[in-house]
Amino acid sequence: MPATPAWPPQSTPRLFVEAPLSIGPLRIEGPQAHYLCAVMRMKAGDPVKLFDGTSGEWLGVAASVGKRDLMLDVTEQLREPETVPDLWLCAAPIKKGRIDWVAEKACELGVARLVPVLTRRTVVDRLNGERLRAHMIEAAEQCGRTAVPELAEPVKLTALLRDWPEGRTLFFADENGGAPALEAMRGGGASAAILIGPEGGFDTDERAAIRAVPGAVGIALGPRILRADTAAAAAVAVWMAAKGDW
């Protein structure tokens, strides 16, 4: 007797929507409709997995497909909202392409919040927040997340440190040396942040100001010099292995 095919199938496209999801009709328009209709060639009866960043994953079934929009029937909740580890990634902006990659990997690795931090040696002081968020949304769609990291407004390092929340451990990549990352990250509480400087690193005064923050812990990321984007992904991966949901 042949096995009953899985429903919805593994190949079902996933789509992030801004509107809160619940059972009922949902109209999809604009670029998302173009993607489903022209790229995925959806037809009536085809499924799509939907998520809004807060309420988990839902099943939508195409009720009607037009040239510029389509109507979905949201029929059931497939998954509850994911549990997001309480980890911030505070990273100095780097040039276009590489900062996009950082945003993408931050989402894939499970970060809760991405904070662009302006330091004295930061060479990029303008960010396209819409582009960064789009990269995170695309990553969430592709890797099965039901949440998208919060994208904070860029903040100067001095302001970040001045307003640092009590009880949140601040791990910072210290080029002058620190405790091995895995060893350090096994300690501390469940709320943490990772601070990654620009390609030129933190200057002496910045390093001293960071170390003065209660709960700040300097970490070393191995014997090799890592580029800023590599350091960000590596540090997040180590924290997830030590304290996160891996």
C-alpha cells in the first residue's frame, strides 16, 4: 500500500508576512505575490507556509491566483512560536555585502537582536536598514525560523555602554587577548550580548571603556586573526553551543 504523501510537502515555499496571522482569508500583493505567482507558479489549491515573526508557522492554501495578487485561506497553525535565545549581536558596520552577510548569519544562527555599533575606527556610518532586514527575512524564510531578529538603530559605542542593561553579560572580542570564548561563555547568565569591533579593532580608550562595564568579559577567538564578519559568526556559534539552543 503506497504511503500517504506528507502534507504540506517539504518543497512548500515559506513566506514572511507583516500582518498578524490567524485562520481566515489573507491577500498577498506586490513582490511577494510576484514571487509566489511568477517564480513559484502557484495555482489554486497549492500550499504555502506563513509566519509573521511572533505567532509561529501557519498553513495557507491558494484560493485564487491573479496576475498581481492572490488570495490564501489560512487553515491551521503548523508550529508554535520558536523559543529565541536571549542573545544580542552588537557589531560595528562593515562594507556592503559583508554586513549583509552578518545580518543573514545572525538570523540563521538564532540571534534575537542585531545592534549596529559605531566605533572610532568604523569606516561605514550609514546603513540601509531596509536592506539588512530584507536579508534577515529571507534567511528566516529559507532556514525555517518563525522569528526574525530585531534590528536596532545604529548607536555609538559610548551610548551603548552608558545605557548597558544590568544583568546582561557583554562578551567582546578583544584583540589583545581574553579568555577562550567557549570557556568564558559557559559562564554568565542566559541574557548576553556579543560585541564585535570594526576591521581595525577597538582603540585603547574604547577597550578600557568596555572593560569598565559590569559584566563585560573579554574573549579570544582562537590563535588566528579573523575578519570582523567571520568573528561575528564564530562568536555567535560558540555562544549557541555553550548557552543557546544547540
